[in-house]
Amino acid sequence: MSNCCTTDGSCHTPAEITTVYRVEGIGSAHCQGVVTKAVGDLAEVTEVTAEIGTGLVTVTTTTEPDEALDALIAKTVDEAGYAYAGRAVMV
């Protein structure tokens, strides 16, 4: 279903799902920016925040995250030079 209004005037807005991942090595604002940009550039991602020190990366998507998305995020984080440590929490 698209994000457009239907002929009866109702509109469909996609739900947003937030997933928290752990990434090792986010120890500075520079690291935070690198991870945020790398993950945020993925087409599936609508918003991302990374916390310095804790390594928690909160990712918002319009689709339910699955193993394929987890693998894509893992690959992206690894290619950015950081260690993907898996999902932390579903919010």
C-alpha cells in the first residue's frame, strides 16, 4: 500500500518500528557520526541515533525488522569500522 490518500479520503501512514542494536567502539562524537551516517544511509532506515559510550544504536524503519535487515545493518556497521554486537532491545 502506498503512502497516498485513497479515493474515499482516508490516508495510509506507515507505522514506524524502532529497534535498538549494540555496536562496539562508539567512543567519541566522530564515531557516533560515522555510525549514524552509515546506518542512516540505508534505504530501509528512516531515523537513527547512536549513543557514545553505551554503543546503543536506535534504528527506526517503516517495515518490521527481520534477519535480512539485521544482516544489512551488521554489514554496514562492520564496513564502517565498528563491531556489530546484535539487537539489544525491541522498543
